Amino acid sequence: MANPRRSVLYMPGANERALEKARGLDADALILDLEDSVSPDAKAAARDLVCAAAGSYGNREVTIRVNGLDTEWFADDVRAAAAAAPDAIVVPKVNSVADVHRILDAVPGDVPIWAMVESPVAMLHAYEIASASPRLAVLVLGTNDLAKELHAEHVPGRAPLLTSLSLALLGARAAGKAILDGVYNDVKDLDGFAAECTQGRQLGFDGKTLIHPSQLAPCNEIFAPSEAEIAHAEKVIAAFHQAQSEGKGVATVDGKMIENLHVANAERILSVAAAINAG
């Protein structure tokens, strides 16, 4: 499988010290940010810093978040970002297939795109956005903007957002694309953060976007298969292969029937674990 994306950390593009510190952090992927974390008068300087730093993070997946399509910085951002050859360019506030095509027309070469979906209209068009191009590799939830547009409250369990999260997940999975959960704002509330990571994993997200290094360790642990899950997956695959060798189409593990769909899920778990270990 592709590199794991359990933990995807935003790094402020105007902060040279933070960009340097990111080299030693245990994030699966980085988003070097030119958008929300950078003030308008610092955009050009941040662009230079980020593009110079993009190739210095080893084997870690490195992306650059540019400013939005309709901003004055977008064209210069994507031109410079593409030249820096990141693993992907992250574009905020993608609302339609037309937006995806405008982005692809603007980004030279074949750099993959991660599309941020942050609005009610984006949730309602998640499948069309995710399937608009093979170059669009990942959907990224922008839950703060989404909650703002929904007039929703940030509450434990995220009940006001669950319909939107599910729509985005349905769209991404139907299109065969990866999808990342949005950020958790209270960096001091690690219990609340862990609960939201657990919820995100249970819903089906591949990982979570993060705003602080303190969130890395719990996120990596929660989005990784546990030893018990790995052992069970190996048991499922072995039992099914044994049943096939005996001419049977199903097997039983711990009293439960096992068929093809359970084997596929077990293989996915082992693939994720292998990708994490390889990193």
C-alpha cells in the first residue's frame, strides 16, 4: 500500500524554526502551510521558505498547502510548489468538479492533488470531487470551516458533523481514494483528542490532520493496527486458506464464520501494519 497517513501534521510556512523542527517529528506526513497559518504580508516569504524546505524531510510524505483558487496568491503558490516537487499539493476549499479541473489546469506536471472539502456543498459533492481525476489522491476534511458554515457547535462526539463526515467518507471510498479527518483544536485536551481519533478510525478515516506535535504519538497509536488485530488478521487468513485447500468456501475462527470479505479486511490490516513497519 501507499505510505501510511495516520498522522498528518500542519506546519506553519512562515515559521522557519517550526519547519526545521519538523524534520525530527514522528509524523507520517507533513502539510507545509501557506494558507491559514500565514498572514497576508508574509505569504511571499513563506512560499520561499516552504519550497526551499520541501525536499529536506527524508522519506516522509511532504505536501504543500497553497492558498485557495480565488485568492491572489494561488497562481504563484502552485507554480512554486510544483517546482519544489512535493509529494502532493493540498488545495483548500474545493467545492466542485469544476474546481478540481481548474486546479489541475493550474498545476504543471503530474504532481498529485489533495483536495480539502470544507463546506456543505463539498460534502454533497464528495464523490464527484474525489473521482474527478486520477491525480486527486486524497480528500482532507476541513472540519472547522465546515462547522462554521453549518452553524454547528464543537461538542464531544461530533454529533452535529456526523452526517457530513459520513458523506465525505462515502464519496472517498466510492471513488477509491484516501481520506483524512479534520483537526482537533484543543491541544491540551489529550483525552478528548484520543476519543476523536478513535471515533475517526471507527468511522473509516485513514488518519487525522494535526495542529501540534503533542498529538502525534496518540494519533499514531490509535490509527495503527494493534498486536491483537494483527494476530487475528493472520489467523483469519490462515484459516481461510486452510478451508480452501479442503475445498470449502468459508471457514470458522473463534466461532465466527469467515468468508472473502473478512479475508480482504484482514489483508488490509496486515498491509497497513507492514507499511507502518517499513517506515
